[in-house]
Amino acid sequence: MEKNLVVDDDHDITTTFKVGIEYATNKRVAVDTYNDPRKVLLDFQSKFYDFILIDINMPYLDGFQLSERILKIDINVKICFMSSGEINRDALREIHPSISLGCFIKKPVTIDYLIDRIMQELD
């Protein structure tokens, strides 16, 4: 069973993604959710998650700051960013040169698209 993590400050989004992904995959993919990025860092363990979906715009720590800290704990975890806003990739590279935007999901998103994208990243 694959273990995924969804981090978004919007409780409705994390709940919808968790229920949607687990239902659509017949619980072959388990999803944990967090609404506070600081709490993720307190609980995060290396080699526990296969995939993490992180919202970019959150209070306390943005998605890029969170991903940088997560990757210091587990360099092999796959991370995908999501946002409802537009991202200036060039400006982002100046601020966070180590961040890869290889996986970026624009919200709103369907559960089917989300699952397809997760599976692509894990292959």
C-alpha cells in the first residue's frame, strides 16, 4: 500500500483529497492530511511516505520552505506542489534554487487527474 501525505491549510481540500483518493483507489493508497505545515515537521519520518502533495500558499511556512525541510529528512520522497494561483518559475528559482517544479498541480483539480498525476510521479 502506498502512503501519501496532503498538506494544505484548507481543511475542506485535505478532506476531499483524502476521501477521493482512498475511495477511487479502493484504499490501495492511504492518505494522511495536515492543515498546519509546522505540525508536519514535528511528525515527519524518513521513508514513511511515498508521495507528498503540498500547497504553496500556507501560513507559517510556505510549501517551498516546507519541502526544503522535508527533503533534509527524506531526500527520496516525491513531492508535488499545488496552488490556485499562477507561479512565476523564474522568480521562484531565484528565491528557492534547490526547488524543482517538475510536478505542479493547478487547483481546482479533479480526483481522477490528481490520481493520474500521483501515479505518474511514482512510476
